[in-house]
Amino acid sequence: MNQSESNLHQQIKDIIDSDKIVVFIKGTKTQPRCGFSAEIVSILDSFDTDFSTFDVLENPEIRAEIKNYSNWPTFPQLYISGELIGGLDIVQEMYIAGELDELIFE
């Protein structure tokens, strides 16, 4: 890993560590810019708990590097307590099964 990648990894880690629930999306919490991002925000909003979003469209370097950091190729990417939970498909499955609230409120 070169110095630039190392710096980006530290920035990504700092973003993930900045809140218990962090989701990397296209757009913002109040203005998601794709359907997948809007859906994950809607799911998280249903829990009436705080969460942070990071707009990957505003930072192309982080948008590219987080795919390597997480080994996850798509957005959104949900992190809870510093751990990657997954993308929308996994989050939807966990939400329907009642497993997501266990992570959010533990």
C-alpha cells in the first residue's frame, strides 16, 4: 500500500469510527441521489436513531478506495460499530428478519 492509499484508508477508518452507524451512499441523508441510497436511508430512518452518511459522489478518491478497504464493490455500504454490514440487499434481508435492530440497538 502506498502512502496515498494509506492516508485514504485512515480517512475512511476515521469516517467509519465517527459514529456508531455510518452509511456510504450516493447523495446525503436528506437528498439521496439513487434509489438504493434512498432505500437504505428509509430503512435506517424507520429505527428513529441517529446515523451518519458520507456522500461518495463528493469525494471520488474515497469512493474508489473504500471498495478496496471494504472489499465491497457497490454502494451503499453500511457500517455499524465499525463493522461492514453490507449493501442494500443484505440490509433489507436483515431488516425483514428483524436482525438489523439487534445490531442498531445493542
